[in-house]
Amino acid sequence: MPIIELKDVTKTFGRVNALRGISVKIEAGEVHCLLGDNGAGKSTLIKILSGVHRPSQGTYEFEGKPVELRSPREALDLGIATVFQDLAMLPLMSITRNFFLGREPQKKFGPIAVFDSRTASGITNEELKKIGISLRDPDQAVGTLSGGERQAVAIARAVYFGARVLILDEPTSALGVKEAAVVLKYIVQAKTKGIGVIFITHNVHHAWAVGDTFTVLNRGTSYGTFKKADVTRERLLQMMAGGEELEELAVELELIAKRDSTEAGKLEQQVAKVLEDEAGESH
Amino acid sequence: MPGGENGVFASAGRFRRNFLEGRMANLRKLMVRPELGAVTALIAVFIYFAVTAGSQGFLTTEGTINYLEVGAEHGILAVSVALLMIAGEFDLSIGSMIGAAGMIIAIPVTKFGWPPWLAILVAFAFSLAVGYLNGWLVVKTRLPSFIITLASLYLLRGLTFGLTIALLNYTRASGMGSYLNGDPLVTIFSGAPLGLKISIWWWAGLTLVLGWILFNTSYGNWIFAVGGDAQAARNVGVPVARVKISLFMLTAATGTLLATIQVLDTGSTDVLRGELAELEAIASAVIGGNLLTGGYGSVFGATVGALILGMVQQGIFYTNIDTNWFKAVLGAMLLAAVLLNNYLRQQALRSQ
């Protein structure tokens, strides 16, 4: 049984159809890539999956039962953790405080609950060490970390708090090649822990490197879901660009190239003639 | 350092380097504390007045108590304003709240014969309601709190003015003194335990309690998060609206606290009481390293900022400088503080 299943989900904003008839299943221990160009509906779909929006039509099922999520917090309580692209961390707060934000460990002194910062720092250090980041100081501001490290902290946080599904919104798009590779490694690590990872990206190469299943979105509709064995990278790229459009574009590009070559040929002949004439005069 | 025989020197060099790096790391940690700029300024201001006005009474116990009292007037407001600022919001209505609360206490007592404790409780209830409304409007409309509370600034001041004139025919209410004897609430808002005015004790108490809450509770963590990035905070389940609204209630309540202390101390109040107090509280908080845009700051810093304001305000009095210069000094200090704090914050975010 899939952990999450969307059945025929449609989302409209006023008269705009952001998503039409989307159905996807997310299984435990797989990396499910959501691919699509800008404006394909990826971010609307993430917001539905993470509890920010509710579908206008269709059902959201969690472990086979229909659910209605009213906030990201409710999704989080079910174990659906989302790492939003640029909203993952508060740069001026320490790594530890970011790690435990909203779920602070507490010590009780009678009726007074105190933030247990020693436990928090210890766990943060430990969890980050597990994914290969050794911190100089867990109390340093998140703003001192690189983009990839921030993503890593966010992923480690989700895993530590028992995420069953991890939704990653373009985690590699703002990163350099090396850092992106490190984040891809974390994605695989999360998968081997039995977590269902939803990896949203418009980079087919990153998706292909780690993905087991691929769903391609285009203009709010789905081209369907494909197992890695049943599809090629080129085919995915073609679907993302909208299939036919890309073929049309290729024809157009070819025409431009042809036209240019005849122009260039004419120019060459003219130049040759001028040179010949000049040569004749000088004799 | 090449060569075997130089090994000792190499390790000595390494040791010195490690030692220096350790020292630098500690220094950096100290530098990124939000209140460092304020503490430095406090020392500078103190030394300046100790040198120029030390012989005229600035260094006496009396002189010290003097500037502590003025500092307390700014500080009681500044500590709550700092928390609200860290949460990314402003409260410009806090000065008008002082005027309104003063009248809510003074008029019923002197005109209608209410017991002071009842009038004080009503004033606090009123301020909490106003704070709730301010916060609720900010959260619901998503308009800048600057605008919302600017509206409450005028509304509260105007209503205080109009209603006071309508009820008393004057802009002042006085004669509280004869009603205060034996009232149960009066003791905690007036007097001078151990020779220090009650306002100083409230200031110190609020600094300790609010400072402790900010750094040692989940709620404190949420205050930082809400001001740093409300959307990110909401996504991890922080109750953003509740945090903001409660802080607007806190600032309104500290305005009423100050009004209560002042009314009981002087026995009278005026419709203009507390004018510009909101700006001085913001100035204290900013000098104390609190970031106007939220997400960064400290309660202790705001208290140091308030102390600096009090020290300069009273210190000028002891020197030969004309006291009219105070505002210019305040403006220059504010500018210097913002520049310094901005630099320190950039240091905090630099990779180590």
C-alpha cells in the first residue's frame, strides 16, 4: 500500500486551473521524482501534498484512508515533512534552534517548561554527524552554512523527527555541481531508511541519478508515472518540454540554420568576386 | 617550517597559531552578541560623564539613582518593545496607551470614587484588549504594524483627550494621593524598597523574566522564528498569530504598568502623558542591538539601551552643556548604533 495517494486531484484558483486530474502514489523506500518546467504545476502539487492547500476536487489518501490536511503542521504530525526551497531555515538563528524549531525539547521545573538547549545541541551534533557534517559549533548561525549544508540540516531534521514521507522542493536547483551531488546522496540515504522521498526538480539529470519513479507534469496535467526501467532520460526531457513543441522547435532551429547557410554562401561568393576584380586591376 | 631540527619551533608555531585561532573564535562569538555594541557605548558614555561631570555629582549615589529612574521609564517599555521587534513588529501606540491608562485609573478614582485597585485592573484589562486588537488586525490584514499602530496611536490619544475634557473639563486629573492609603494593589506599584524607586525594580524584574523567556523557552524560540521568517515558522508548526498577538498585548500592558507607577507616584496625570515614549522605547531597543526587521536581538540589550538614554539625559544635566542638546545626542547615538549593529550582524553571518 502506498503511503500517500492522490486520486484525480484538481486545484483551481478562481478561474485558473492550476492542476487537472492528477493521480500519484508514493511508496515507502522509493524516490519519486516530480518533473516539470516552470509553470507546470509542481509548486501547487507540493503545496497540496504538504498541507498548505487543499484539493478543489479529488482525494488525498494517507495509508489508504482519505485525509483532509488543514496545515503543514497537520501533515507533519502524520509524518509528511516538507523542505521548502528557500524557506527551510532562519539564517540568524542557531543551527540547534532551527533544528528543533516548533518541537523544542523541554525540561520541566514544576509548572515551568524550559528549552533544554544542552540536549538539543547534543542531538543536533549527533544527527548531522550521521550524514557526514561535523559542526564547529551547533550554536553558530545557520546563515554561516552553505546552501547545500542548509538543505542537509533540513533533511536531517525531517528524518530525525520520524518523517515517513520527505518532500523536497527543488533542493538542488540553487547549488553548484559538488554540493548538488552531496544533497543527492542524502536523498538516497533517506530512501534506504524506508522513507518515501518526493523529489521535485526541473533538472532531469539530478532526477535520473536518484529516482525510482518519475511523474511528469505539463501545464497542470500529468503525462503519467513511469518506472525507471520503462523510460529514458531523453523521453522525460521531451515530455517536460511538452513533446510536440520541442519537435516543432527543432524544425524551426533547422530552418534558421539552413537560411543562414545560404546567406553565408552568397556572402562568400560576393567576397570572392571582389577579390578577383581587385587582383585584375593591380596587374 | 622544513627540516627535522626545526620541529620544536614548528610545533611551537602551530601551538601559537591554534591558540590565536581559539582566541579569535571566542572574540568572534563575543562580537556577534547583539548587545555588544550597546555595552561598549554604555561604558563610553559612563566614562565621558564621569570625567566631565564626575565632580558635579554624576558619580554620587543620588546621581546614579537619578539616571536609573529615568532609565527605568524607558526600560520598562523597551524590554517589551524589544520582544515585539524581534518578532518583526512595531507598536507605536504604546505612548498613547500610557496617556489612556493614566486617565482610566485617575478619573474613576477621583471622580467616581472607585477603589484604586479596581481602576488599575480595568486599565490593565483595557490595555490587553487594545493589544489584542492591534495584534489581531496586524495578523489578519497582513498590513505593516507601523500603520495599524499609528492609527491606534491617534485613536487612543484622541479618545483620551476627548473623553477627559468631556468628563473633567480639564486635560489633567489630579488628587489621587488621598485615595491610595491601604489599597492592596498600590503597594506593588509605588514606593521605593531599599531606596530605589519601584519603577527600577519592575525594570530589573522584567529584564530578567523576559530575557530568560526569550532564551530558555520554546515561546522565546518562536519569537525569533516569527520575526526571522513567519512563513518558515508557520511551516514547521509555530503558532505565528498567537505569538504576535500575545506580544502586542505585552507591550500595551507594559505601557499601562508605567502609567500606573507614574500616576501613583505623582498623584496626577495628563492627557499628553507618554507622548513620544514609543519612539524612545524603539530607540533604546535599537541601540541595544535589536534588529528593526526582526529575527535578531536581546532583552538585555534593550535594557542597556534604556540605561544609556537615561544616563545621557541626566548626565547632560550635570555638565555645562545645555540640556537642549539631548535630542541631537540621542539622534547621533542612534545612527552610530544602527551602523555598528549592522556591521556586527554581517559578522555573525560570515562563514567561520
